[in-house]
Amino acid sequence: MRLTRYFLPVLKENPAEAQIVSHRYMLRAGMIKQQAAGIYSWLPLGYKVLKRIEQIVHEEQVRAGHIPLLMPTLQPADLWRESGRYDDYGQEMLRIKDRQGRDMLYGPTNEEMITDIFRAHVGSYKDLPLTLYHIQWKFRDEMRPRFGVMRGREFLMKDGYNFDLTKEDALHAYNRHLVSYLRTYERMGLQAIPMRADSGPIGGDDTHEFLVLAETGESEVFYDSAVTDIRLGARDIDYDDKAQCQAVMEEFTSLYARTDETHDEAAFNAIPEARRKSARGIEVGQIFFFGTKYSEAMGATVVTPDGSKVPVQMGSHGIGVSRLLGAIIEASHDDKGIIWPEGVTPFHCGIVNLKQGDADTDAACEAIYKALQLAGLDPLYDDRDDRAGAKFATMDLIGLPWRITVGPRGLKNGVVELTSRRSGVSEEMTAEDAVARIGQIYAGL
Ligand code: P5A
């Protein structure tokens, strides 16, 4: 993309309404625009990152054997009357009447609807196990929408639902989700720690939240610092292998790590003092096992091998897709702007032309731009007729992890400059080498 043809409405001033750095940078970098409290338009740059995040979520869900589908945002109230949650959900639910006077709602989550789909089409243990998921907009009329996309009223969630014959199988689904989530967050350059939590209005006893440690996080958390040393990394996971998934779950959840709702002072004090940490965190996901809570209320049964009928065992699992943009920026920025991890960056590399209009410099930039595209990469070429300082400031703000700077002085010596946004280190090399290096960096992602 050439910057002169793109839509990147960068703000020079710090927006007064933004209290935390991710919100500030998302507004300044022209990624989002607020339309009402907690409701945002996703401008091209923000939309690009959102799509990158969505793609990673999809890939890791499919890898775990989960099946995508799409349910609507609007739901009939009657489904929620069946589960008993229509009245329980209270003011957070946006209630709507259609022209026939029928009660509708903008879905805050989809347990009821997926249970309805299941009961309409599945009746036998032979069709299990089954996990269906979608990535869809939700609406929760939050009391205090704030911090930009972090606590929105309209927000994008990946929500998945497992259906199993036995509790043991449903717990395997729980573990499978836990492992796939770890992998998902790591691909985004994030460490998200599973912590024992409270199940709130979703229900059930077993639940973990995934927390990214950050001072601006809304959750208070308590943990053994040893938990921050564990990584999933590139290990090979067989998602059908119950023992392996269980072992990974235990590895990640045996050390003390809890949100304030389930915090246990005595257990916490049993940790060696130097490892006892209390901090704040951003909740980027949550997994639940709730057994037959919805299937019993809504008559979602399956015939077992011995011919009897039992309510299906279920759990639900959510990732805060739009919130993740905020969480990634909170975890990865400096005083000049965002620093995107390679896995989610909106463009792979920026190209800065230090002397727009100079025939040689323009030609060198064009050649690099084309070579990067030929290598399957998506560069952003700053071809504006502007000062070098202004171009660098924009690149630093929007946070592309790599920048190639091209100027007449370097070209005289046959070199351009390759700069890492994260380390700030620049290296001179030929344009061909710079393109090859960028190619190598992204090859494994
Ligand atoms: C699990 C999937 C559920 O709703 N039902 C379907 C279960 N869980 S949850 O924890 O309530 O939400 C899942 C994730 O969605 C994100 N989230 C939000 N993101 C932005 N703004 C909000 N107001 C908001 N509320 C929830 C969180 O990341 C949460 O973990």
C-alpha cells in the first residue's frame, strides 16, 4: 500500500478522552473512531489488525479440531426464557422489539442459540464429540464502557461450545481449549496466564480466565511468579491425545494463579515470599465447563450406547478478539507509539523515502516495494512529500516492526537502512539483502 493512496487519519494531539496508552495510540494511529459510548468504527489500519487476530484465532481453533459456523447477532428472547437467563441477565442485555412486537435481543453470548442448533440436529452419541465456534459481534450494555476497545459495549468475541457424552470427554474439550488458547496468544506475541476465576452469569464450577499482566488491567490477580516462566513454544500437540492435553493443562494451572474473586490468602501465603506476586491483568479469554446447565433446561439430549437418553455435557470458551488489540498494545509499546509483534502487524514492513521526487530514490523505493510484494509480503510505502522526521514519527506511531529507509546518500554507497522498531537498531545493507531479511523474518510465521 502507498501511503498517499491509503486512509490513515493520524492525530497529532493526544485525545483527551483516552486514559490508557492503548486507547490513546489506537485513536492517534487512526485505527478506530468512537461512534457512541463503547461503540467503534474500525478504520482501515485497525481493521487490518483485527482481521490478522481473527485469522490466528481461526487457524488455532481449526487446528484443535473445532468447527466454524456463524450465528446471528440478533436473537429471539424466547430461547433465553427457556434457559431462565432472559430475566437474570438484567441491564447488560440490549433488548429490542421487532415490528410484530416480538422480544428480541442483541446477543451478549450464544449458549442458548448453539444449544438450540444442537437439539435440532443431533440426537446420538455417535455424532459426538462436537465443538462449534464462531467469531461474531456481541453487545453488553456495560455500566462503564471505557479504555476504548478494552471494555466496549459492542465487541468482537470468538465463542466456542463443546458437546460431549461424558463429563470426562467434556473436560478433555476444556483442556483442548486451554492448550489451543495458549498457542493462540503466543502467536500474537502475548503471554496470557490461565488463572482460576469465577464463572459469573455463564455458570459452572470449572473456569479459567487468561490474563495478560499489565498495570492498566481491570482485574486484580495473585500468582506465583514461577508461572510466568512457562511457555508452550513450538511443541507438537496432538489435540486428540487426552493425556497430553491434560498434562499441559496441569503444567500451566498447578502453580498458584487466581483472580481476586477466587483468591485464597492461606494458599497464597504458602508460596515462598519472593515468588508471591499481586498485580493487575487484562482478561483476554475465559473457558468454562458447566455440564448440563443449558442442555437440561433446553432439552438437548443424546441417545447413549445403551439406548438411554441423557442431557449432553457442555462447556463454552471465549476469546476477546477486539479487546486483544488493546491488550497487545498495552504489552508492547514505547513513548513513540505501538510496537506490533510480527504475528499481528498490519503491514509487514514500512518503506520510508527520504527524498520524494528524487528520481533515483523514488526508483529504489519502487523496486523495494515491488520486490516485497513479489515475496508475498504486504509493505506500507510512505511516498508522501514530507519531512523525514514526520515520516519517522508516523512509522513509529503505527508500530510496524521493520522499516527500510532509502535516501540519496545511502544509495550512493549502494545501501539502504533496515531498522527494527523494537530494538531501534539500524543496519546498512543492499536493498536486495534488506528484502531477503524481511522475507526470512516472516517465513516462519
Ligand atoms: C464463553 C464464550 C463468555 O461469554 N460464553 C461464550 C462465555 N465468556 S466471557 O468471559 O464473558 O467473555 C469472553 C471474553 O470476551 C471478552 N469480553 C469483552 N471484550 C471487550 N469488551 C467487553 N465489554 C467484553 N466483555 C467480555 C473478554 O476477553 C472475555 O474473556
